[in-house]
Amino acid sequence: MFTNKHVVTALIVAPILAILSYFAVGYWVAEPPQKVEAGGNYKLAEKPNCRYTSGVCELKNGDFEVRILPQELSDGAIRLSLTSTQPLDGAKIALVEQDNENNTKPMNWQSIDDDRQQWQVDIHPSSAEQQLQLVFSFNEALFFGETQLTFIEYETTFEKDFRR
């Protein structure tokens, strides 16, 4: 089988063509990045760690990225610590349940550093079905997203905390 020069050539060329076509399709089909404009609204994409018991949630849109770390407090509340790649003008959070009119009012995050890249807020979730709705203001533009509360639990098969 490997004595036929056509088979050997195909085995060498096929993977190269597959890799080149993968990048070519991504180049031609991908949406071009857009510059953030004042007054614009931009949706944040949640990374996969928000959907699992990872103990951390990251949301991203281009160069703008936020990372949320939960910490359980003694009174049953959860302190969420936010780290942003950009200095924020402000941030809000709301706990909501789907098909429920008893949603909490949006709360303000509190800045804990002079650079306005570290923020904290305490929440009191009542059920695992609640979602977080998040809004961040940066350069007069709004970035918004939502995520499940699944990430606030941290479970691992190892005895080590890998989040930090």
C-alpha cells in the first residue's frame, strides 16, 4: 500500500490541505472586529467555565473581559469579586428567575481599588435556577450578559484549589 506513490502523496497532502482550509474558512467567514463606540451596547459571551461547577466565570467581548470569583460568606450570602481587563465606569448586577415576577432590583458593584478594575458585591441567591444579569459601563458603552449560578460551586476530584 505504501509503495504506491499516489497513496503516499495523498497521505502527505491531505492533512496540509485540511489545516489550510480550516484557517481560510475562518478568515473569509469571520465577522470583522468592531471598534467600541460611545452609546453602543455589546453582548458578552460567557466562557464554558460559567456553565460548570468551576468556581469562576469569565465573560468576554473582544478585548473586554471580566472574571467573577465567588466566595461564600458565613450568613449564606455570596460575595462576588470581579476583575476587569479595562477600568469600568460602573457595574450592575441582578438576580432573576425565569417566569418569576419577584426578581431582585439591580444592585451596584462596589469598586475596591483606585484603578476601577476590581469590584465586589454580595448577593443572596434563593435557588439554583436563578440567573445573574450583568451590565458594565466602559468608555460610555454598555456591555451586558447573563449566566447561570452553576459556577458559584467549586467541585473537583482533586484536593487542590486550581482557581488561583
